[in-house]
Amino acid sequence: MSDNKHLTGKQDRIRVAATDPSEVEYIHKQFPMLSHQAVSGAIRAAGPMRKNIIKYIKNKHRLVLSAYNIK
């Protein structure tokens, strides 16, 4: 991820760093029913690619997401 948050490009948009609290928080805002720890674990398990993380969360936490009507 970019050290300077104002200089971002495509590579910064498609990747997520599990060690960057602001990026974990951004994913957590998309899935507020999950804990920050669960989001960090999903990032570590699925790898740094944003689309893989979203797919992993949707598959692994399907029952939790269905309770919140998230598809």
C-alpha cells in the first residue's frame, strides 16, 4: 500500500493490507456485523486482493450476512 495516502493508483485500490488499520476499517464498514479480528483474518486467509477478500467473507460468513440481508 502507498505510504502517502494522497498518492494512490489502481494497485492501491485492488489490494488490502491486513497491517494497515485504515484498510481493515474500510472493509469492516462494508461488513459491520463482523469483528475487526474476523476481517483481519479474512484478509490473511484470502490474500491481499480486494475481490478475493469480499468473496471469502461472503462464502465463509454466509449465515451471518443473510441475517443482515447482504448478498
